[in-house]
Amino acid sequence: MKTLTKLALIATTFFAVNALAQEPGHLNVRTVVQKEEVTISDSGETKRNLVPADTVVPGDDVVYTITFTNISEQSAENIVITNPIAESLTYVQGSAFGPGAVIEFSVDNGKSFAPPEKLLVATDGETRPARAEDFTHVRWTMQNELEAGAQGMARFKARLN
């Protein structure tokens, strides 16, 4: 059975996350890869926690959390966070989240981005609406400035194929 370790997941993401701000050196960007652990108490209560993704197997969901901190003394504008989705993963529909951000996706390896409902894919000479498994990148465009010292967050979930 194929497994993917935490280190491989982090390498896939960490080195590929792009962050743009007003000027170089404004942001410190950190990516954490976790998986959701579900526990059920003796009383039947379900509890969900994010835990380190030390080992995942096909079918497991992993959660990518990208935090970015403005390390400059000035507000950062025009922040764009772009994260590829590894070929071994499939984006989980509706899971992308980012307070104050417009979230778009790419189906052409990051060349262009649009909301999911506007993405099309050509297959066997026919064009169809894109599906979650077609997404190659997620992009968050922050709509507000990030004050000096402030932190932002972006997150999405993907399933190991």
C-alpha cells in the first residue's frame, strides 16, 4: 500500500507556495500539513482535531494551512498566496478557506485562475465544466492590507489518491 509521509507532503507544498506582497521581504510564509483525526467519546460525542500528518494512506484527507505574517514595519498590500495541488492529491470540493480573500483555482498548472464555476476543461475534443479533480492550484487574493506584525491564514483540504 502506498503511503506518503509528512516530510514528503511538506516538501511538495512548502517549496511551491508563492506569496506576493507590496515589496520583497514583507511576509514570512509557513505551511503546515495535517490530517483530521475523529474521535468518539464514551457518550457518543464526535470530536475532530487536526494532528500531524506523519503518515497518510490513499483515501486520507490532508489539510494544508498556510499562515503568513507581515514582518515589515509597513502595511502589506496586494497579497496573493498561490499553492499547487500535488498530482498525488485531489482537492476536496468547497474546502478552501481564507478570511478576507477571493479564492480562485487553476486547471492549467497555474497559468490562469478563475472561480470554479468559470473553469472549463477540454477532454477528448469536448469542453466541460471543471471538477475538483481537475484543479492544479489554489490562489487566495487578499482584499485588505495586512498591518505590520499582523497574520493571515489560508487553508484547503485534499485527498491522497
